Amino acid sequence: MKKSLLNVTVNSPDALRLARWWADALDGEILAENEGWFVIVSLGEGRPGLAFQKVESVSSGSRLHLDFGVDDMNAAVEGLVAAGATLIAERSMPGVTWTTLADPDGNEFCVAEHG
């Protein structure tokens, strides 16, 4: 049986606000709001979606981590920071450079150029 990732789910005290932020940041579309308790964002056909589940408080346990490939890392990072992301660090190792950011709720994610 083939298995596909459908959604990556993020817990948030304000799921709708965070879903809207990510939909805007990634040119996605909100498919379902479910009165703000479980919001689904489509990133395009054939791609996994993002889901945001309302919780009373976010646990301090391990956090979700997303990695994104982009064509122009500098432009992508500038756009995300302008939209409300926080720059955490510029990182590199032989053959790859990436930037770690955090969304408005503090969930970290990385951006690197394709190739």
C-alpha cells in the first residue's frame, strides 16, 4: 500500500491566525476553517497540506520542524521576515547553506535553495 503524507499538523492557541499566516507566506489556500479548531491549508495539488489544530497551550516538548526548498533563498527569507517570521540563524556545512526562522508562534523551520 502506498502511503502519502497528507498534512503536517501544528498545535496553536490561535490555529486560524497561524494558518492564515502560513497560507499567505507559502501562497497556499485555506480549504477548511472548522470554526478555528482545525484549519487545513492546501499548498497545491500533489503536495502535503498543513493543518493547524487549536489547543489551550502549546507543550514545551519537541517542536515540529519543516524544511523548505526555494529558488532564491535571500528573497524568500526577506519575504518571510517581512511577513512576521523571526530570523534564528544562518547555518552551513560543506555543500549546503540554510536559514533557520521561526513563525509567529515560535515554531522553527528552515529555508534552503534547491540544488
